[in-house]
Amino acid sequence: MGEVLEDAIIGFLAGLTVAIGGAIKDAPYEGFNFLTFIRSPIIGAIEAPIISYGFPDSPKPLIFLSTIATERLTVEFYKLLRANVGTYVPIKFTEIGEWGKPHWSQTIT
């Protein structure tokens, strides 16, 4: 059971890395939302033990990087499904940021 917990921690850290990068990139335009921030670490903590179970002899840095890739695939696929159903529109396509009203950082003074 210790191995699963160790892999879950690795996955959480991989997801946290993705979440921090996404917050740095998107927060100035879309604002910060804690639920979307914590989504990546939680998904990473779930996926890393599954990856480690499927590839038991893989080194931990490879599990870390693989978790980043599978987390991104999972989240982007989920957002694509929501967009196709019509329940999700990225905020950058609504009112603020580069696609809508100019953000304060984009105004010409």
C-alpha cells in the first residue's frame, strides 16, 4: 500500500505542477478559480498509481512526466466533451481576455 501512496503523491505533485503553470498563464486573463486549480492535482493523484500499476518497472521521474501527459489528455478531453454538449464555453470566448473585451493589460494608453 505504501507504493500506491507514493505514486499518488507523485501524481499530486505532477498535477500541482500543471495547475501552477496554468494559473500563471491564464489567471491574468480568466481570473483564478480554486476548483479548476485543484482539479489537476486530484486527477494526477488518481492517474499516477494506475500508470505505475500498468508499468511497474518504470522509474519515478517517468511516472511524474507520464502523469502530466495523461492529466492534460484527460482534462482537455473532458472540456471538449462539455463544449460539444453545449454546457461549457471557455471564459476567454465570452467577455474578457484576448478573445473578448480587452483586458487591462491589453489597453493602449
